[in-house]
Amino acid sequence: MERALSGRPLAGRILVGRTEELGALRRLLAQRRLVTVVGGAGVGKSLLAAHAAAAVGGSLPDGVVRVRWWDGGPGRRRTVAQAVAEALDAAVEGTGAAVGVTDLVARLRSRRMLVVLDDFDPVRADCVHLVHALLDGAPGVRILAAGRHPLGLGDEAVLRLGPLALTPSGADGAELAPAVALFLERVRAARHRAASGGRQSPPPRGARCAG
Ligand SMILES: Nc1ncnc2c1ncn2[C@@H]1O[C@H](COP(=O)(O)OP(=O)(O)OP(=O)(O)O)[C@@H](O)[C@H]1O
Ligand SMILES: [Mg+2]
């Protein structure tokens, strides 16, 4: 299971560079139940988390669910527990019954899955409460969170993400610095869009994943 909050399968996005960070994140996810990717604005936390989730999701019987609070329409207010429940159901907006943290934990008690709490900063306190409850009451659930700062829970493994490197790392035989490669990828994507009359279409090349 790999779904966005809206219930649509997640669109593919290329991940440029980040080989080491992706490997480190996958290792952390194999070892720890709560892993948080932290770093500055726009540094690539959500994209890296999406790629890691896609990579490990196949090994979990109940797959991956990704939750983002700001999906679902402007001004729409939900609790974090409700957002997770809706993402699980891929529910149509407004039809889900109210779900509290206790209900959600009971529902996930026997699941073996990864819950991705993306961009949690605006609902941080709510998230801390839910994550704490899931760690206690749903032993097969793992959590991958992404935000500016750690959640601050005792069992949390933290991956700090810096900017893309400005020099080539030599990883995978890559000759270009990742930051340069990302710039070129964006130019290529912009050209592709322009050539296709501005319509949205899949990126021209590169590794694609949920994101
Ligand atoms: N390594 C990368 N490869 C390709 N695109 C990237 C990479 N890093 C970031 N981007 C692109 O840059 C933009 C910002 O990335 P992303 O949303 O993952 O950052 P973020 O750290 O989660 O941002 P925020 O702090 O706003 O939550 C997105 O369009 C993403 O696709
Ligand atoms: Mg983000």
C-alpha cells in the first residue's frame, strides 16, 4: 500500500544524488521504529523520505502510508489522528468518521507498516502525542517523520540532511556534483514541459519513486 492522503497513488519524482543519505536512512529504518529526517527549508527532506519509504515499503506486509496535513483543501482542519486514518482509508474528503488517537492505535495494533509523517512542523505537538501512542501501542508500526527539528522523543533516530554537495562525491561513478546535477535535471524538466505545451508529464529520465 502506497497512497497519498487524497487516495491517489503518489506521483514519481527523481532523486538526484543523496546515495549515502538514502542508504543511511534505509539502515536506520531497518533498525529503529522512529526515524526523523531534519534539515533546513527545501533541502529535500520530503523527497528523501519518500524514496526511503518506497524502498522499504515492499518488505512490510501492510506497506506504507504517507500523511501530509496540508493536503485535502485549503482551510481544512483535521487532527493528526484523523489525517492518518484518512490516509489509511484513502477516504473521500469529509466522509470519514471522527477518529481519535486511541481508536487509531487500536486499529494499527496488529499492522506491520510504515507511517510517513511528512512536514509535521505545523502540527508538531499533536504528532508527538500520536507517535508516542503508536510506539507504545502498535508494536509493528514504524514511523518516518520529516520536519525542521526532531520530534524530541527518547527513541528517535535522527538523520540530519544538509544541502546537496557542490563537489562530486565519486559515488556511483557520478562526475557531476549533486547540486549541479539537480540544476541540470530541472532545466531538462522545464524544457520537456515547454516542448509538451506545458502539460504535466513524467520526467524524462532518472530514478522515479513515490514523492
Ligand atoms: N536530491 C534531490 N533530487 C531531486 N529533487 C530534489 C532533491 N532535493 C530537493 N529536490 C526538490 O526540491 C524541492 C524541495 O524538496 P523537498 O520538498 O523534499 O524539501 P523539504 O526539505 O521537504 O522542504 P520543506 O522544508 O519545505 O518541507 C522539491 O521540488 C524536490 O523535488
Ligand atoms: Mg518537506
